[in-house]
Amino acid sequence: MSEAANDSPVHVIHAGTVALDATYRNQDLKDDPLRGDVGWVTPDGVVAKTGEQFTEPDLARADTLSAGGIANALNALAIICANEQRQQVGARVDHVRRKTRLSIMARMGDDEPKKRYLAMVHPDVDQSLISTVKGGNSGLSVVRLHGKTSDGIEEGTYAIRFRPGASGEWVPTDDEAERIRQFDPNLVNVSYPGLFPNGMDQDNGVTLSRFIGQLQQFCPMVGFDTHSPTELQHIEPSLSHVDTFNTNFANGARMFLGVREKDELKMLDRDEALQRMDQRIREYMSTPTGRPRLFTISHRDGTYVVFQSASGQIYSRNSLSPCARIPAAGGTVGAGDVQNGTTQLYLAREMGDMWRNGTVTFDDMCRASTIGQVSTTLHLQGEGGKAYEGVTMAQMDAVARSGRQFESIEDLRAALLAG
């Protein structure tokens, strides 16, 4: 199932945008100009869409604080890896092949949101690639969630004011690429183009493309995933050579099909839209890179997988999730991050040698995607990651290979822990 044991750890780096999510529930949003929308906070502290001055809230009064962005995936992966380390005894030892080092790379301010954010990152995640901008602000999302409004309007269930902070000013430098090289990573993922409005987003993706090319000189797997502000212009120069790319259906439809309105999105025939996106993606694969390439589009029922082999053949399939019938219990925040992060980790670690020598297959890609879907289902149960308790990558692999469909989280966990 896995590669032969190797003493050197697999090193995974997630770089990019970080933001402390401060959520305030049961808000009356009928008079909020950002109802159903996100307002960017400019470097001079103004909410661009409303003109209001942004005031940092009293974080102690937030209903919940959570480490969003990169931490969504890293926290889930750290729990899985910790479970594996605990099971490296007796009969379980053959399931654990290589230790994993997880690192977070971002720029943050020297402020309270940074302190709160990093305290919520799993203790096994290395923070040595965090750089502090003296006098700067850290990323902060103020999320006002809809309560029952006095006029009975149920549309627009949130209003978000997002301050990108120091991470939103990121323009990757040669020195940072060299610093990453010293870590000898197996995987680097950049999250998320479109969320660097005061940094590299300003040159239509040229800097991102250059940075990915630099990393590919020494790292076998370099990828990125998107966010709702990501536009095609932010990523298009990279699409001809990036190794892995992940988006969700709504973001993919906006970038590749020009679908911008919610009503238009609802009217799309999903299968037809996925086929149209497939054709656009294949255009970016017209010239093989000599490396395996994986593009994924996640949706409610699974993941659409487009794979290009090292020799240039292209394969695609709509890979339906074995957990599609299991409802989310803790909201959907971070679902795409976890799906992409788990998929990448499986490929970088369990399929690492095959990825590097170009023998990884389309079936491997679809299985990796299914493992990502299983991980996402566990993440969506909320409750501080309790659904991950005792679960390892090998167990998710066994469930993915079983072909079983699951109706409840209890059935899924029973199958995982029996594996």
C-alpha cells in the first residue's frame, strides 16, 4: 500500500494567507451593507466597499475564535500524523511509513490576533517559517452571522470584514525561496492567490508563476488552491506548469466559465459545467511539463479529477465521495482546504517516489481524492476534530479502496477504526 520505510521525514509546507476568524453570532444584518458579502479592509483601515473605518473588535467578546486559512488543513493533517505516531507499535508499525513534518509559512503582525492565531495552530505544526512585520497587523476576519432579522429577510446569512494584514502584502522573494529550499520540502502549497491584494496579486499572477517555478527546481510537488476572491488573472500564468491545483465548483465556474451571479450558478447543469471546465483545464495541459499534474474541482458530491501523466496523457473523471450522504455537523468552513491538504499529503508521502519518478497513475489520483473526501467529512463534524480521533492515513486508504458508501459518521468511523 505504501512505499518502503524511509528514515527521512516528508516535509510539507503550507504558505500564504492566515487570518484569525472572529465570529459573532445571532446578528441582525438587515441594515448591514455587507450582508452576504465580504468587505476588504485597505492598508489605511477603511472597508473598501462601505467606506467605513475598520475598528478591531474586542476579541474576548467574540462567540468563537478560530485559526482560518492555512491552519484548516494543517490542523487536520497534524491530528492524523499524531494518531499515526501513537500507533507505531506492534501490528500497526507496517502502516506507518514515513514521519511527517508540517510547517506553516506566512507573514504576520506583532499583535493580539497573531498571538491568538498561533495558539490555535496544532502544537506539532512547525512555526519557524512565520515572519513578523514589526508594527504590522495580522490577518483578521470579523464574521457577523445572521440571526432572525426584524423584517424576516433570510437572505445574506453573514457579513464579513476581512483585513488581509501582513500576509496580504506578501510578494515572495528569492531569499524566501532559498529559505524554503533549506527545509528540503516534498510539497509546498500556496494558499490562496486572490488574497494578497496588497502584494503579489497586483501583477496579474506573474510573481506567483515565477515563485512556483523557483520552488519546482528543488521541490517535487508545488501547488496552490483558490478562495472566493481568486480571479483567473491571479493564477493563469501558473496553470501551464503548476503541479497541483484545487478549486471548488463555484470558484471554478467563476474563473473558467465566467459565472459570477449566484442565480446563474444555481441554474448550471453541474455535469455539463464540469465538462466545460475540463476542456479549459486541458488547454493548460497542452504542453507536458514532464511531471505529474493534478487539477481537482471539489463539489457537494465529490471531486472532479483531471490528471496529466509525466509523459503527457490526460485523464479525467468525476470521483463521487463515499461520504456524500453524511451531513456536515459543524459548518462547511475549511472543507476545501482539508480535502486538498489530505490529498496532497497522501500523494507526497504514500506515493512520493512514484510521483517523483513519474509512475503514479490516474487510479492513484482518484484514490487520493477519495481519501481527501473522507478527511473532509471528518473535519465537517466540528467539535474540535473529535471525529479524527484514532484515524490514520492507512485507515482512510483502506476505506477508499473498499468502495463502500456510508450513510452516517458512526458507520464511517467504525469502518475506519476497523481498518
